[in-house]
Amino acid sequence: MSMLSYKQHHWFVSTHVFCALLSTVVVVPGRAADILFDGVTFDGWEGDIKSVWRVENHEIVGGSLVKKQEKNNFLCTIKRYANFDLRLKIKLTGTNGFINSGIQFRSERVPGSHEVAGYQADFGAGHDGALYDESRRKKFLARPDDSLLNRNSQVGEWHDYRIRARGNHIELWVDGIQTVDYTETEQGLLGNGVIGLQVHGNGVAEVRFKDLVIEELP
């Protein structure tokens, strides 16, 4: 083999080895997904687990179908989250009053109150997939089209909910349909906080959550 052909052969082999190594590299944009609820205990959560929240059939259950929930009540994670992609399933059933629930994020408990302040991914009573600012600005920040809001989702069926928050960009999906694409413009708001599950006050209602999986984002 001539010197030229040897160099060509060496370059050919080295190039293919390099390309093979590149093909094995997997770029992972965030961390591995974590299960927020183990299906058995409230490890990692805090709230009124004596009278409002319970575990049934590997599901988190809040409220009651025989007793009115007088005030809002929240079951919250102990850990705080900033940038994340959260997926879960929710089922809301009610018989009387305001039938509503939601998922708090980048939130914190209000001292001396039953309330939690921060962003809420709303669900129920004509608010499916809306973004509300709970106990802070106390207003809707973004709402989906009426075609989604007018559907009857409070009939005891499971629905998929996804919340993605990264920097000042917040996105919500319900049953695979994007309902909110919101960019926060106000300065000085809390950039991290707990995740909270809500059962709304002034209604005879029961809400269930399962398959809660979160991926923290860089």
C-alpha cells in the first residue's frame, strides 16, 4: 500500500469512527422526569390530609360529594419548582354549587390564610385551561376559546392536563389542545414556588388527580 493510499485509508476509518460516536450522543434538554405522587402516601406533600385530602385507588382525592367545601383548600408540594413541564390527569365531579378545581404553580401559601397565591391552571365550571392569578392579582391572565370553555368537563371523566413554565413563558394544554400561550410582562413576580392541587370552596364537589409527572427544565 502506498503512503498516499495509507493516509486516505486512515482518514476514512477515523472519520467513520468519529461519526459513529456522534450518532450515539443524545442531547437531553432537561432533567429526568420525576413522579410527584407515589400512589400510596403523601410523601413530599403537605396539607389538610385529615378532613379534605385522601388517597384512594392510587389517586389523590379532595373534597366530598356529600359535604359542602366551605373554603378553597390546597394540597401542596414541599419542594419548590421554577422551570418545568408537568403532566397529570384530573377528574372533577360535583352535585351543587361552584364546581371548580385547578393546579397552582410558582405559588406560596398566604400566611394566616387558607389561600395560596400564584399562578393557577384552572379547571371546571367554564374555566377549563384558563390561566388565573390566585390571591395575588386575582384575575384571569389568559383564557382559551369559548369552544373549549363551553364544553361539559365536570361529568366525572378523566382529562389530561399539561403545564409548561420556562422563564416568563407559560403554556397550558387540556386533552392535548393548547389553551394558553402566555408571556408574563410584569416584573418582580415570584419565579419559583410550590405546586398545589385545589378543591374550590362553595361547592359540593370531588376532584381526583393521578399520574403526576414533572420534568424540571434548565
